Amino acid sequence: MGNDTFLGMLAESPFTGLQEHMKIGNKTSKELQRFLKAVSKNDWKEAKECRKEIVSLENQADDIKNSIRNNLPKSLFMSVSRQDLLDLVFTMDGIPNAAKDISGVMIGRQMLIPEEIKSGFIDCANAAIKAANQASNAVKKVDQMQRSGFSSSDANLLEDIVSELEKIEKKNDELEIALRTEFFKVEKEYPPVDVMFLYDVINKIGSLADISQTVGHVLIRLVSK
Amino acid sequence: MIDVIADYGHILLIIGCFCGFFMAWGIGANDVANAMGTSVGARALTLGQAVLVACIFEFAGAYLAGGEVTSTIRKGIIDSGVINQTPELLVFGMIASLLAAGIWLLIASYFGWPVSTTHSIVGAIVGFAAVGIGFDVVQWPKVASIVASWVVSPIMAGTISFLLFTSVKQLILQKPDPFMSAKKYVPMYMFLAGFIVSMVTFLKGLKHVGLSFSTSQSIAWSLVIALVICLMGTLLLQKIDNTKKEKNGAMFDGVERIFAVLMVFTACAMAFAHGSNDVANAIGPLAAIVSVINSGGEVAAKSILPAWVLLIGASGIVLGLGMLGYRVMMTVGRSITELTPSRGFAAELAAAGTVVIASGTGLPISTTHTLVGAVLGVGLARGIGAINLGVVGKIILSWIVTLPVGAGLSILFFFALKGFFGS
């Protein structure tokens, strides 16, 4: 005897895991911000600490992602499409992954950010982190929408959040282009391998913003059933 | 033939009472938890409150609105004219049915299969009658309409809960100020719950207690009662305020607190509905046994339901609830977080309404299956995060399996009793 009443039909809501994952992603992007600040100050002790934290957060995010995926049997009837939900979780998981990649390359190579582009670099990274934060806000909104039963006014609010996210991503794009132009002017003064990896990190920062924007787009698809 | 009744009447009566009590105990231990679990799970009622509400309203439902279903179980399934010559067979059969359904429920509960008391008892009665007495004894058109109602009732409850939750979305959840909208519209749902329950009671139930109302009188009285309930609810709601600091994203906490009050009302309606329909599963067969034996072998004897029969049913339920049912409810209460009061009430009210209407029509339906349909309806209105259709499939399967098993067991017990009392 026990938990076998008909209420067993109520499966664990996937939205709980989604919010947990979002919180981890949010923490990771904050930690990345701290990491970049430390690197720009050449404070490698602090940077190492941040890096450790990012790796641990990324692991937690992976665990949550897997538990969401494993708890989504095909026999589940949900208020959102199963495929969209899986897409969302995988896209969201890209945020901590990107943070881990960026911090990994930088700490592995004890990467120094050239003085000439330092402010441009930080601005560009901050815009990407802001995009990640905005993506978290959008995911947070979905929880509220679920509580209200997915209304059209909520959908409009979500669209506002996402269009703001698009603006941030665009801003990040512009900053990235400016940063590349600036760095192109001085790149010959630095060792070529270092230059190559710095471009790689710039790429990765750009993709953090891209992923964040995709999170917003998948969210809109998710709620507009 | 009538000798069996004269010789063994008292023994058969005692066995019948014992079996009826056993069946009622089973309903209390398991079935009531299904009906009340939604409220406990949504934290609208504490465990103690749920047990109290269940005791009071199950009894009220059985007494005030259970007459029609009791009479269907008692004499609607079997054609009493045909077995007028062999009344002892009816007594054996009804005892066998109670035993079969009770034992099957016990086995199912042990293994955790979600079976329905209604399906067990109907399967058992049809089984012993068709095989033990004769195929023609069963009133097949009536049985067909009962089986049809088993398909229709979850669909009906699902449709109602879909509409209810959609209206909650439109009127409350999607408004700029859901909290104030909830205060405004929730009493309306209380009115609805009160009206449906009292309407069925006035129209169909009270005549079994000896009171009779015309349709217009019933409507008038139901309106009065519903209004009183609505006012009571409004007063209760006034105590709830929204001043508690609510964290970002938790703007629905206050709204859910209002719905939790509504859910106390729908829980009462649910217990009443359950009492009006499912208590008959235990009382109906017992009533048939009692009426045959008391009249000294008259099957078609027209007699009203003796109050003590009802008391056996009611006390059996309360005892079952006290011994095991509260434990089932406790597990249920811990295991669900997903069914918030704004969803739970829609499911409960839809199920309670459907069951109470079925009770008024005299159709024995399964409260649990009706609730399953109602929860699915809320899910279709995008109210619930995830519903496990695998479990729903298991419930439907157990529904189908229960019929032949109940029938088989009751045939077995029927021939055993017949052999033992040497008819």
C-alpha cells in the first residue's frame, strides 16, 4: 500500500528542474564576470578560485540537465512540447559550458589581456554576460507563466524580455567587431599563438551571447503551443 | 425453498452485515483517500481536517443523497421478478458479491493497483447472477447504461474541469491583479459547488429520507443554501490579505491561499459526492439481504432502507479511514506538489459535480476514475506541468481487469455458500 492512488499520475513538473538549472547558469555567469575581472588585474589566485567554482557549477548544471532528460518519458503529457523542453534544457546548458570553456582556455594559458584592448574586451564580455542574465530572467518568467496557465499577456511580457535580449546580443556583436578591429591593429606585436588563442576566447564570448539569445527564442517557441 | 431463509436467516444476516462492514471498511481504507487526497496534497486541508471532513460529509452524502445508487445496486441490476421463487439465491449472491469485492480490494490495495470499488461490486453482482442463477436474471440494458456511464463520467468530468480551469485563467490568473480578481470570483465557484450538491440532494436524495420537494422548491432551497455558502466563503476570504512580502516571481502565493479556502468547500462537496455514490457499494447489497430476510423471503418487498444498515456502512468507512486511510492520505499529501489549489479545486469540483449528478440518476460510477478524467481536463487546459500517461493507462487497465476478477470471485463464493447451506 502507499503512493499508488490515482495521484501517481501527477509526474514531477519539469519546470522545477528548469528553474534550478537557470539558477546555476545565473551563478556561473556571475562567477565568470568575477573571473574576467581577476584576470584583467592579473590576480591569478582569485582567478583560480573562480575557475574552480565555475567547474563545480558546470557539473551541477550537467546533473540537473541529465535528471530532467531522464525524467521525461514519452508517456508524459505536458503543458509544453517535450521536444521544445529538451531543446531548451540543452541550449540553457550551453551557458555554463561556455563559461567553463572561456575560463579554461584563459587559465590554462595564463592569458594576459593586452592593455590596448583591455577595456574593449571587458565591455564585450560584460555584454555577453548581461545576455546570459537576461536569458535567466526569461526562464524565470516561464515559471510564472506556468502558474498562470500560459496567458497571452504573459506571452507578450516574455516577448518583451526576449526582444531586450536580442538588443543585448546585437550590442555584444557590435562590441565584438570593434574589439577585433582594435586588436587587429596591434596583433603583430604579440606572439602569434597567444593571438590565436585570444581570438578563440573572443569567439567563445560571442557564442555565449548567441546561446543566450537562442535560449530566448526556444522559450518563445515553448510557450506558444 | 423459503426454509433456508427461515432456518438460517439470522446467521445469513450476521454474515451479510459482517461482509458489508468489511466492504465499507475497505472503501474507507482506500477509496476515501483518493477522494480527499487532492485537498491534502494541495495543502488545503491538514490530515486531521481531511479525516474530519470525510467522516461528516461521507455520512451526509450517503444518508441524504445515496438512496438512488443504493437502490440500483440493490434491485436495479438483477430482475427481482425472475428470482421471486428463490430468494435465498439473492442472499447468497449478495453476500458472495460483498466478499468478492472486499477481498479483491484488499488484494489490489496490497499490490498497489488502483482498482475501483464500484467496478468490483457491479462485476461481482453481474457475475453471480448471470452464471449462478441465469443469464436472463441480469437486467442487461441497465448494466449497459452503467458501463456506458463509466466511460462518460470521466469524459464529462474532464470537460467540466477543462472549462472550470479555463474560466479561472480568464477571470483570475491572467488579470493584472490576480489577487483581487480571485477575491471577487472565487465565491462564485463556492456558490456553484453549493448549488449542484444541494440541488441533487433536494431533487433526488431527500425522498429516500421521507421528504419530498417539487422542482421549483428544490431550486429555491438550493439557491438559498448556495448563497449562504457563498457568503460564508466571502467572509472567510476577507481574512486573507496580500500584505505578506512576496518574493519576485511568487505573485501567485496569495492567489493560491484564496483557492485553498475554496478547496475546503470543494473537498466537502467531494466527500459528500463520494458518500452519495460509493457508500452504496457496501450498503446496496446489504440492503438487499436485509430486505429479503426481514420480509421472510419476499424479494420484491418494498421497504425503505433501515437506518442501521446505513450506520454499518458509515461506521465501516470511518473505521477504515481511521485505521488505514489516513496513512494513504499522508503519503499522497507528501508526494504531490504539482496540484496547487487553483488546479486541485477545478478537478475536485468537476469530479464532485459529475459524481453527485450520477448519484441523483442512480448510476454507480467510480469516483477515482472521474477524478482521473478531471485531472486530465486541467492538464489539457495547460494547468499541470506533467501528467504521467503510463499511470493513467494502468488505471484504465485495472478498470477492465476488475470486472472479470470480481465476477469470477463472486461466482466462486456463491457456489460455496449455496453448497454450504444446502439449497
